Amino acid sequence: MNRGASVLVVESEGVVGGSSRLAGGQIMGAGSRVQACGGLRGQSRRFVSALYVAEYSGPSSPQSSVDSVTSQVPQSTWLADLGVQFYGQLFYSGDEAVPRDHVPETHGAGIINVLETHMPRQGRSISP
């Protein structure tokens, strides 16, 4: 499950999950198992990466759009495997042509709660 990855939670408040607990917790995904189970086809990471580079890169580098898209499915899968409960459907975000957002049932608080529980079990800390 870990495969040597590291996790960085960036927080603007002085407590773990301060503002993150209030966030919606949406994670955009391309080619996720939720999409596959819902019958949403043609949403490969390559396809969505190209879409984001063309539509949303703006002043940022095209590579940052590709990196963002390609990292989000593994992130949501890892979080689900840790215990974050996502709704069984996808949600629209902005002007997306198809729903791509994976939303935790308990939003940002659900992600932070699972990380706070899981990280010490793995010998890692999560602190402000």
C-alpha cells in the first residue's frame, strides 16, 4: 500500500487539518475505478491531461497540468484503501463536460481524520 511514497499536507492554520477539515475534499480523477464502475469511458489520464493542458494550463507549465492529472487517481485510490469513504458517484466541477470529481462522504475532515489515524500506525507523524 505504501510503496515508498511520501505525503505532504499543506495547512494554513496552526492545527492539523484546520482549514483542510472545512474543505470539500474533492479530488478530480481520470481513469479511476469509480469511473469504470459507473460506465464512464474514454477518460484516460492521457486524454484528460491533454484537455487540461489545452484548457487550463494558463501561465503554469503544461507539465504541471499533466502531473496534477496523473497523480490524482493514485491519491484517491490510496486514500480509499486507507479508509476514506467516497460517494459512489462522481460530481461535476466547474465547466467539465463529464463528472470527474471524487468527493469524500465526510469531505476534507474525512481525509484528515483518516490520515491522523493511519500515519502513526505507519511510524509517521502528521503535525502542524
